Amino acid sequence: MIWIQENVRLPALPRGFHVVTGEVEDALPGLASIGVGVAHVFIRHTSASLAINENASRDVLRDFAAWFDRAVPDGASYFSHTLEGPDDMPAHIKSALLDTSLTIPVSDGRLSLGTWQGIYLCEHRDSGGPRSLTVTAWGEERG
């Protein structure tokens, strides 16, 4: 059994949905030694989230952002938690609607994503700052 754990620091990105599959893969050079296993990707923040979805069309990223911003608007009068700005409470709700972690199969030393799948960093704040991920992978050694 092989265990790998790496911290990935992503630069500050604007509000929206960003494909970060390459950054996650680049942070895990030891992944190549796993034949069959699992990778767990966890974001260490409450106002950003992770998702897996289409990585081919930029329109998908824009449509996700448009839907979430309309569904959970900034500055809604019914929010009580407003000390950190009008985008903070909506960011927490959006993060809860998506998720803070992903579980991805590992096959032959690679993340076993579908042809059109990518890992999204879902940035829900206007100025969320750099984001930190912890990626843990484990499995049987490649033979």
C-alpha cells in the first residue's frame, strides 16, 4: 500500500469556476507509482468549493457562475452574517451546495477522470485570495 499526501496552493483567482486539474496532477508526482487506488482532494476553505464537470467548453464555466450568482445573490436582505461583506454569506451557501472534497479513482498512475471531466475550483468570493488544497492518494503499487 502506498500513501501520498501533498498540499497544493492555488493562486488567487477571480470569482467563478476554474479548471485546476493540471495543478492537482502536477502536485502529485508520486501518483505515477499507484496502479489502483483513490485520490481525495479537499479544499481548506468555507467560501470556495470543488466540483467535477465538463472541461472542454468555457461556456460551462460561465453558465455555472451565472446560475449560482442568480440562485444565491450577494447582499440579500435576509442574510444576518454580513460583517465580511455582501459576497461572504452567499459564498458559504454556494460552498455547501457544492462540496469541499472530491474522491477520484486512480488507475495506472493517473486520475481516472472521464474524457470531458475536469476538477473545478469554485471561487465564490470577489477577493477570496489564494486557496489551499490537501490531496491524499493511496493504493496498490504499480507492477
